[in-house]
Amino acid sequence: MAETNSIVITLKRELKSHGLTYRHVSDALNIAESSVKRLFAHKDFSLKRLDQVCQLMNMEISELLQKMDQDKRLISQLTLEQEALLVSDHKLLLVAVCVANRWTFDDILEAYVLTNLELIQLLAALDKLKLIELQPNNRVKLLMSTDFSWIPNGPINRFFDTEVQSNFFNSRFSGAGEARIFATGMLSRASNEILIRKMERLAQEFRQFNDEDQELALAERFGSSIMIAMRPWELSAFEAFRKDNSKCF
């Protein structure tokens, strides 16, 4: 399953690099675009269909597997020390997030108060961390794998947790592109587990859209964050009246 997942991730990336969309794949396979989306979502490719998609890109399956092998050499996580270094320098963290979202050197300069020299130095620091490869003319090659993630409860996640508590929720969520949904009730363990799985699928969709939209021009994208959470919880004002051994869940 892990190999299948890696093949499909590499296939999607190669299609993007060739400027091909699900519409092109549906035409090549002579199936509906919705069926193509299901193929990618369920990672359900026969060898024949995989070969057809590779032919669309003038590639052999062996070439696709070679590229997948190259991807495996990319980093999927930093060390605790590396994350701590990023958190200690907010400019460095900012640039790391920007390049991870495919911002160019000029994009970053236009959006943030950084000098050319500062930005080059920050990119050089990211190069030293092996997050990127700084190339001629200040071009950047990402060395982060598609499944890159921050360390669970590591310095970066703790930093963002703090920001979420103090900043993210400081909004009425009534502007364009904003939404807040809050519901409370009494659920069974089974229902709770089903909803958690649905939340995980929604988060997976978010990551998929983020991945697919990377090829769009920066002007067509905007920073978006989604917070999905569920836990046994009760208002502290109510909890104060509970008996010591009484639980809300």
C-alpha cells in the first residue's frame, strides 16, 4: 500500500509538471473526469491504465518508478534541533513556509520587508538545513517530500498551537472565505470515531487541494488555514458544578 501511495503521489506531481489535468487524463483513458478523481483518491490504477497515463506524458512506467525512488531520498521530517532553530528565527520560519508553498524569490520580496541580502542569507540557511537547494539566480528547489510533516508536539507544532490560541480564533469568521461551525451534544463512542475519520478525510482533501493548487500563479492563491477539532469537553462554567468523579463523556 505504501508503494502504491508513493506511485500515485509521483504520478500526480509529474502530471502537474507536464501541465496536464484530470481532464486530459479522462480524455486519454476515455472515462469521466469524476472517475479519474476516484482513481486517484482510491489509488486504484491497473497496470494498463498506469501505462496509458505515462504515455500521455511520453514516459515509461520505469521512468515513473525512477522518479518515485528519487522522491524517497527527499526529507520527510526535520530533527528537533532543526525545528528549534526555525522557531528561534521567525524570519527564517516565514521564508521556509513561503518556499514550501512555491513562492518565488521575487514573490517573497514583494510581500515582506526583507532586503535582497537578507533573503539570500535566509535561503542559504534553509539550504544548510537541506530543506531546499539554492540554485543560480536565486531559484529554489524544494527538498521536502510530498509527505513532509512537522514533528508531532515538536517545536514547530507547539509554536503554531500558541499562535492558533492567541491569533487564529481572534475573529468573527464572517468575512469572505471564512467559516466557523461549532456543535455540541452527547455522542456514543462509535459516532465519535466515525466523525473523527470524516475529519481526517476532510484534512486529507485540504492537503490534496493545496497540492493541486501549487501550480497556479500566486495571485490566484491565498493563505488558508483550517482547524478541525473534537474532544470530550464541557464549558468550564458547567464543569465547576460537577461532582469530582462525574465525567461529561
